[in-house]
Amino acid sequence: MSKVRKSILFSLGQSYASFVLQFVVSIILARLLKPSEIGLYSIAVVLIGFASSMRDFGISSYIIQERDLTSDKIRAAFTLTLFTAWTLALVILLGSKYAAEFYHQPGVRSVMQILALNFVLIPFGTVPMAYMYKKMEFKYIALIKFFTNLTGAVATVSLAYLGYSYLSMAWGSVASILCTFALVQLWRSKDIPFTPGIKDIGKVFSFGSLSSLITILIDIGQSEADLILGRLSGMATVGFFGRAMGLVSTFDTLVMRALWDVAAPHFSEQSRNNHPMKQSFEESLALLTVVAWPFFINLAIMAEPIIIGLYGKQWTASIIPLQLLCIFTLAKSPFMLMGSLMPAVGRIEQNLYQLLMRIPIRGALIFYAAPKGLLAVGIAFIISGIIESITDFIQCRKVIGIDIKGMIQSLHKSFWVTVISCIPSVAIITIGKRMFEGKPLTEITLDILSCSAIWMLIIYITKHPIEKQIYGMIGKTT
């Protein structure tokens, strides 16, 4: 089995195991906590998220892409991470009061103060973890992430059951970081020095500042909806929208996190070896869309039984936003690996240009739509998704030379796999509606089994490129 396939297999295994944990936790918390409690925590996490974007100062990306990684550069990277994270911890503690006053929610201050503890420990794991990614040691990375998520899940559910409300999620996050800290030190490479240093710090700072700015902008783009809705529509609306976005984000957990973990070092290696990046992009495009398109279309079709069956009727306001967000993500899916591709070819600034353009456009659309309700917000996302996909295509054409013809050739088999594999969902939600009335979990189970079976059959019939990858991962040949 190739190194890339093995890495993806480890990463996918961890992602699926962690997804099950997080999914079960989300279902339990939906019944233990109110939408307003979850919404309050979401607002605090969004605010913390801006600091999280800067906490490693782009050090992970720097270590992964650096061709000549010396001990001095590693020490300098540790110094910058330590200084940045501890400074941010202090800023969070001091700013939590003003954040709570702005949203008129005292609980926001308590959550932010607890989460500030994470920033004290995070620097000690950033550099060793980044080095594991560089060496593609995904066995250890998978184990660390799984046990981290398990620890956080157990702590969160236990505290929620004991009545700690939104604070249970905050303390669960701290517990997970403690677990990460312990495991990273256990499997730490001997090549990683323990002490900080300042030699070569200028080189690290130069890359890290640009990478951090991009990460901050990404987080702003992901969280601006919560921030605007929290201010204009209230915490319950944030909770309903967040529930819909959470289900859409399951694709990131199930698929994209594994691919993002592997894509950055893989694209960097191909670029160093002068492999045609246009070909690499088109290959990844076919593999990505044959999974993403069926996922989001089936999720949109089955939105009602999924929301009611998993979370209860008190969350029905999340159904329409979920369907609209599926369409938004569907439009963006071909370019999900663009963020990994551009740094690999030495054009990280292209990601910056895209973010500087899309964030104000999406923010303006959401701001206009927020007072009109969640339906309008969902439509705003779709409009922004179409605009973003067009600009992503223009940038990729400029940098690596992709064209419409090449994309169509890469996508046509994914299109037919998607159309045919969605037939069971349509049948269940229409013809079988009376048959399964009041049995949403039965609908969900039948849909997953039937759609998966047809998906596997069609990729075999069409000889889709992903067939070879699947067999390669399990050690077989087609």
C-alpha cells in the first residue's frame, strides 16, 4: 500500500471513530441542553476561534512545507508559538467581560475564561504534532486525535448530566487538550528540541504571519454568520442555524479532515518533484466530488427525518437552513482542497486574496438577510457559494492552468454516480412517506444502506477513479 493511501486510511479511520463520538455527544447534548444554552456556547467559541486562528502562528504549516528544517528553526517555531498562545490567553481573560456585555450574556464570560486555559497548554503540542504531519506519521496522529476526542466527549456528557449546562462543553474542551498534551509528549520525536530559541526566528515569522492572517480570515468567514445572527436574531436562532451547519460539517469530519491532513504534505511533495499540479488537481476533483455530491444531495433530501429523528421536534426550525446549506456546500465542493494546493505551489497569497474578497461579500449578504429569518440567511449562503466557486475557478486557472473542459472530464462520472445514488432518498421521502410516518430512524437507516449499496455499484459500473483507490486502500487490485 502506498504511503499516501496508508496515511489516508489512518486519517479516515480516526475521523470516522471521532465522528461517531461527536455525533453521539451532539444527540445527547441536544436532549440535555436547551438551544439557547448551545447557542451561548457557540458564540463564546466563535470569539475564542479568532484567537485559535493565531495560537500557533502558522507554525504547523511552516514545519510541514519547510524543505530545510533545522533544530534552530524548530526552536524558533516553539518560541513564536509559546509567545503567541500565552499572549492570547491573557487577551481572552481580559476581553471576556466586554464580550459578555456586548451580547448581554454573562455566561459568555465564564466560557471564555475556561477556554483560555487551553492556550496555556497548546504550544507544547503544536511543534511535535506538526513534525508528525511532515513525516506523515498518521498512526500516532490518529491515536492522539481519537483519545483526545474520547476524553472530551466523556467529560462533556458527564458534566452536562450533572447540571453544568453550557460550562460542561467548556470543561470538556479543556479535558481534551490535557489528553493531547500527555499523548504528544509520549510519542514526541527525538528530533524535536524541548527548549525555545530565537535563531532563524525571522524566517519563521515571515511565513507564520501570512499563514496566521489567512487562518484568521478563514475563521471569520466560518463564524460571521453566528456573530451576526447572535447580535440581530438571538441565541436560539444561533442554535438552530448551528445545528444545521453542524450536520453539514459532518462531511468535514468524515472526509475532509482526513484529506486536508494528507493533502498539504502530499501536494508539497508533488510540487517539489515537479509533478504537474493541474493533473493532481483534476485527479483530486474526481475523487472528492463523487463523495461530496451524493452526501450533500442525500442530506438535503432527508433533512426532515434526520433532524427530527436525531435531535427531536424542538429542532424542526433547522430543517430548511440545513437544506439550503447543503446546496451552498455543493456549489463549493470542487474547490475544497484549494487551501492545501496553493501553499504547495508557492502561491499561498492566492488564498489571502480570495478570503479578502469573499468575507465582506458573504458578511454583507448575511447581514441583509438576518432580520428576514433563517430562510433568507440560507439563500444568502447559496448566492455567496456561487460567487466563491466562480472566483476559485478563476484563481486555479491562473495558477495551475485548469480549464472547463478538463473539469467536465473529471466530473462527468461523479455526476452520474450522484444522480443514480440519490434515487433511494427520493423514493423514501415521497413514495414511502406514509409507510415510514413516525419512524424517522427507520427512514435514515434504510436510506444509508440503500444509497451506499447503489453508490458502490455505480462506481464499479462506471469504473470511476475512486474504485481503484478503495481497492488500493484495502490491499486489493481491480
